[in-house]
Amino acid sequence: MRAIRVASAALLGIAALTFSAPAAVAKSGNITPFGFSVLPSTIAAGGQVTLRLERDHGGCKGSATVTSAVFDTITIPSNRNQATAVVDWDARPGAAYQVTFTCDGVSGSTGLTIAGGRPVGPTPVPLQPGRGVHAGEGGSLAGFDLKEIGMGAALIVGSVGAAYHFSRRRTGEDGG
């Protein structure tokens, strides 16, 4: 009988982890059955971006519409995975614009940042010997919301505590 209680407690703990982990990583409003991206995510006004749609897992079967305030509405046909768009010349440098992908009635959005200056052609990258790599924020903690992490931890601790309490509780059938 004790093995059943321990197994129940373990399964409850695993279920709590399973249901709380995606909530800690996902951002509300951007969960779609298909993947999407804008490359590059920072571009100068007048530049060209590639709008990519990942259809590999069957999340988007029809044509997709991509909208933004910084370029004309683009339609990606059902037999293609990407399209290009030209950013408006009057886009504000330093501003972040929302790009929304809609397919089969489901929408998701991402950001597009406008860099300062205007593209005039390829710009050579100067070599600077003796300098190391410039690393940014990145890592495993970038983008995590402290409130979501706290709520997930509270859910896990509460479910493990409840499982322990119920596994330690004695009934009249067990003899004591």
C-alpha cells in the first residue's frame, strides 16, 4: 500500500513540473502551431527583411498573411515558406514595430527594430585585432518573468507538499 502512495506522490510532482515548465518559458499571445521569424530583426529604413514561416509540423496549411505598420501586407502562399518585404523609408530610427503572422485563423507576432541611418550598399566591417567577443545579455535567464518563475515554484512546492502529506496520512485500514 505504501508503494502506491509513493508512486502517486511522484506522479503528482512530475505532473506539476510538466504543467508549470511551459508557462515559465512561453510568452502570452505568441503560442502558435507554426513557427515564424523576421530576419534580420534589426534593419535600417528602406532595407529588405525575410519573413520566414515554419510549416514542417503542419501548423500552417493555408496561405499566411504578414502585416506590420512598417511595410505593406505580404501574403505567403501555401506552397512557400518565406517572402521578402521592403521596410518603409519613413520608418522611425530606433523604433520597434510589431510584425504579425496570421495563418489558418491563428496569429502570432514578433518585433522588428529600425536601426539608425539608411542603407546605401554593403558596408565593410573593419577588423579590430586584439579585441574579444562582445557578448550580450542572452543566456538562460534572458526573457524570464520573475512572477512566472515564482508562481511555478510555488505550484511545484505546493504539489510536492500535498503529495507528501497524503502519503504520510494514516487510515484505519492500515492498522493504525
